[in-house]
Amino acid sequence: MTFKTVHINTLDMNPFTKIGKEWLLITAGTVDNCNTMTASWGGLGFLWNRNVATVYIRPQRYTKLFVDDNDMFTLSFFGRDFRKALTYIGQTSGRDEDKIATAGLTPYLLENTVGFEEAEMIFVMKKCYQTSIDPEKFLDATIAEHYPDKDYHDMYIAEIVNVYVKEQ
């Protein structure tokens, strides 16, 4: 399979469905040394005169080390046929095994970072900003319920450098 670049303004997708219901993979590293995690939280928008995505990673996630050590990462979107693979990746640590191979995914080089051959669409991201969620700033106290272990996410805002879609 090959991918082609498309202009982001030509995309016809609902980010609430793509992220919140279908999920995605956040991946960083190289084809030979990468890690990935499933995400169902995040956002797409326009900030600082750039098309951006916002992703959230808990401090204990192995993928966070790869995102922190690289300027670039990818967001890979899949069809519904990959729900089982994304569930497995979300429940398994790359510290313990080669979860990418076990899930049946193939790393794919894009612009000095890595996505997956099986993806329908891949965003290549360049990090712009990172901060830790500060529980003292929750305006709605019920949000704290998402953090029973007090393992507050780091938030990353990254520019969408390119969008690749699978050629049919």
C-alpha cells in the first residue's frame, strides 16, 4: 500500500467520531525503534496560525518517552476493522512486548517518523507546546474523577505538517 498527501482543507471527517469513537494511534520513534498508544481523547483545530492537534499522554505511558525524545510524531486513523488491534495496543505496554507486531501492524516511514501501513489516514505532527495538566486549575471538580491515581496527562499541541491518505 502507498499513501498520498492531501491538503487538510479537503478532509471530510468528523473529529468527534474519528477521535472519540473510532480512536487513533499516537506513534513516535523510527521504524526500527518506535512505540504507539491508543488514544480516544484529543482535539483538532487552528491555533497560532497553524492547523494543530492536541493530544494527551499520561506520565507512565511508554509512548511518552518516544514523543518526548522526538520533534515529530504521527496520528494514525484506522477503519472499524482494526478496533480489536487498537484495543489490544491500548491495554498492552510496549515495555513488555512487541505489541505492534502482535497487533498485526506494520511500521511505515513518513518524514523521519513512523505511522502504519494499515492506517487509512496519517497526520504527521511537529510538536509546538507541552504542559502538564494542573489539577488546581480544574474549574469543574468532577474532572478529577478521571484521575483516581493522580496521574495527570501531559498535553501536547502539535502542528499538522502533512496529511496522508491511503491510495485505493
